[in-house]
Amino acid sequence: MMKGSVLMYQVATVALLALACSLAFASDPSPLQDFCVAVDKYDSAVFVNGKFCKDPKDGSNVTTVTAKQFPGLNTLGISLARLDFAPYGQNPPHTHPRATEVLFVLEGTLYVGFVTSNQADGKNILFTKVLNVGDVFVFPVGLVHFQLNIRKSNAIAFAGLSSQNPGVITIANAVFGSEPPINSDLLTKAFQVDKNLVEYLQKVF
């Protein structure tokens, strides 16, 4: 009888310890974006932390440290940026008119590239690379470039720039979202697309 009681006591103790351990490690998933905008239609949504959310426009955030945020950089000719990417997030095609950029990948995998200036034959050459943790890539001053997270997990990168005020021009925003807008007839001819598409893009941006 005594042995049976001891065995039951041991089983109960193990069960309670197992329950305590499971409670100790239980938690909500880490947030993958600032907030989740609920949606009714799932075809254009993303699945985040077990729920469908509105797909963020770019899925990235750039935190800059220039002379504006850190006056100590004044006259030093350098600045810094941290780039955070959600799964499949992008930093869309853009340029830095006053700086060359050196990118270092801290976490995740990024597909990056830049496009050369117009060549003698009128063509532009694209240089791309898939970067993993610890890889470095350079984007020459003034050239159109981009970064894309190609994994289902988050990615983090740091960029050093050769100016205390590098500036940034996001191509699509500049072309289709300027104030006042660029003449739609001009853009229709330049991009060789239907005018309705140009006007739609101007509304989006």
C-alpha cells in the first residue's frame, strides 16, 4: 500500500512539473509588424501570427542616422541607416543623389542590385547578388538600387553612406507621386503604356 502511494505521489509530482514547464514557456508569437489591419478578403492579405492582415505596402522600415538626427556627424561626411524587412519585404528602387552606400547583412537573406547609368548603346546593365548574413554589397552614388527579402523570416541590414545628408529619391514616388503631378501624356509616351494605367499609378502614389 505504501509503495502504491509513493508511486502515485511521484506521478502527480511529475505531472505538475510538466504542467508548470509548459506554462513557463507559453507565450504569444513575437510581432512581425507594428500592427495588424484586419481584412475581409484574404486573396491580397498576409498571414501574420495566426491572423490575416492587410499586406503592408513595402514591408520594410528604414531608420536613418544623418546629421539631422545626430548633429555630431556634421562635416564628417558619413551617415548610417538600419533596414528592417518583414518576410518578402522590399526597399523599392531608389537613389541617393549625394552618397555611395555600403550594405551589411546582419540577419536573413536579401536579393539586392543596382542599375548602371545609360550606356553608349542606350542600355542599362543590372548587377545583382543574393546576400546572406555577413555579406557586403556596394551601391555607387546616384545609381538606382533596391533590396528584397526573399525569405519567410525577417531580415536586418545596416548601410553606411558617404555623406552626412545622402538624400533619397524613391523612383515610383518621384515619377508618379510628385506634387504637382507630371503631365500624364508625357508619362504615357515615356513608359509606352496606356494613359489609364499612368493615371491609375498617379492615384496610387
